[in-house]
Amino acid sequence: MTIKRENDVGLTLFPGDGNTSSPDVSWSYSGFAAFRGQLAQAEGFTLSKMWGFGGDRSWNDVSTSLEPLLDRPDDGGGELSPTECAALLPRLEAIVDQWQNEPDVPRAHIDAARQLAVVLRFCVAKDVELLFL
């Protein structure tokens, strides 16, 4: 599912190792928003009700290791540290396992979460940041 960054329209998450052959994962902006909405739902809250996403619920009211991925602008830029990647990974993998048994979760979200897990593991193993572009 690796998509080359130069052909991408939207958002790409990739390791900050300077190697364009490293694993990455890409979405359209609306696809990334839908993916994060599905992750938030798995964590028991609605992303659109959160502060910064049209709602007024504070992030202090939510406890999830996925917050660094969920609470960020849709339009790219920024990074996650290898430590943040390591913290995200177990919960993301647990959600993927859960989604496989839920018929209402789009296959594209399951595939993207699996690919994101690959990228996160790579960032942790190489001790590099996860970049958003």
C-alpha cells in the first residue's frame, strides 16, 4: 500500500529518515479526516465534538494514547517523535484487531491502519520522527 509521495494528493505520513523508499501511508484530506473519525469512535468519542474540530469538548476530557495523531490539523505539517510513535502503536494495533470483526468499518480504514502501524514500527526501530506532509 505504499504510495509514492511525489504522486500524492492530500496528506502523507512518512519516516523522517530522508529515504524515499521507506514505508509511508497517504490519504486525501477527507479520507484522513474520516480515518481519524473512525479511530476516535473506537476510543469512545466523536471527533467532530472535540475542540478544534467544530465542537467544544476539551481534549482534557478524553484519555487516549492516540491523541497526538487525532488532535492535530488536517492539512499536514508537523511530526511525532519516536516516543510518541511507540506510545500510539499498541493501541492502533488493538483497534485494527477489533475492526476486523466489525462489518461497518470500511476496509480502507483497516488497510490504512495496518500501513500506519508499519510506518510507526519503522520510526521506532530507526529512532526517527514521523513526518506529516
